[in-house]
Amino acid sequence: MPGRSTIMPVISFNSVDSALSSLKTCHVSINTGIEVTTDVALALTELEAAAEDISNMEKLMLDYVSMDQELEQFVQAVDEITHQIRQERPERMPDLKALVDKRFNELKNLNKDEDLIKSDKYIHFKGQLKEMRKQVGAESQNDSSSANEIDEDIAVTQSQRNFICPITQREMECPVKNKVCGHSYEEEAIIKIIQNKHKQKKKARCPVVGCDNGDMNQCDLSMDTALRRAIENHKKHQVR
């Protein structure tokens, strides 16, 4: 009688990979929402709108940051479970949805409200608002004391980090934002990198250190109007 086959069945994860790929669209939508919210909040600040209106924009930004965090955690849960199944190679596919839901809920239970406030995206958003408030205040108070001017110079120096292109290391003139990872670059510099990589039949990675976006495309880029306005206001303030 022939021996029992020891060949393990091959479990396909094509549908999982396809689903994860489609989540890229969700990520793009969230980053677009973050960009629009920032733009509106900066415009309201520049017009010295009611504090309640700006506060509503801050709450909306926290909602987007929360969605972004949970999306990242869901992807992490899927990656961990699929990796575990590939390592264990069970004879039959387990209940993937149940396992992912369980791991996803475990990750979500670790979330704290203060983590959202400390997130890079929210800190960047608040920094832009703070800089805009200082610029608006400077325009309406030309007779400010020298002490206030020193404080303002310190704030401007700190905010300039957001104006520097991670590729050219110079202040951006035409910033574009990557809708996938949310990072901004000088338009000409990032397009050149993407085109050169694609000519070599390679994927273009986001040049920001630590970013896991390893497949950039020109269609992922959009004009960063909020950052451009902040840079232009910063330059106007320097002239004064």
C-alpha cells in the first residue's frame, strides 16, 4: 500500500494580497482628507476666523489621524497573520478573518488618545497652524517688542524643518505631497527620482528616512497647497 504523501498543500494568498493592494486607495483618500483639512484650517487662521471653526478643523484632523492609525494597524494584523500561516503551513486554511479581527482588536486596544496628539501628522498640522498664527500676529503688530521678535525667530527656525525638501535639502518652491505616505518634496526633484528608477525597471522608494512607501508613482503626487502657502507667508515675513 503506498505511503501517505508528505507534500504539504499550497495555500494561496492572492486574494489577501489583492485586498491589501486595494487598501492603498483608502490610504490615498485619508491623506487627501488630511491635506484638505490642513488647507482649510490654514485659510481660517489666516482670516482670523472664530476659534470654534479652527477647533472643529483640529478635531477633524484627529479623526483622520485615527483612521490612518487604524488602517496601518489593520494592514499590520493581516501581515502578521499571513506570515504566521505561511510559517506553520497548516493542512487547511484557518478562519483568516477571525484571526485578523482578533489581532486587529488587540492592536486597537493599545491605542490612546494622547498617541494621536503625539503623532507626526498631527504635530506637523499644529506646527503649521502655529506658524500661521505667528505670521498673522506679526502683520497686525508691526510695533512688537524685540523680545517678541526673538521668540518669533526661534519659532520660524523650528518651522523651517517642514519647508526643507528631503532630497535637495533646500527650502521648497513648488512642493508636492505624496498621497500615499503624506510626505512632501520639491516637485522637480521627486519626479526626477521616480523617472530614473522606472527607466531602470526599479521601484522608487520615498526618500524620507524611515518611510515604508517603497513604490512611488507620479500619479501619487499632488500640489501641496497648504505647505506652499506656509512657505510663501514665511518668505513675506522675512522681507518685512
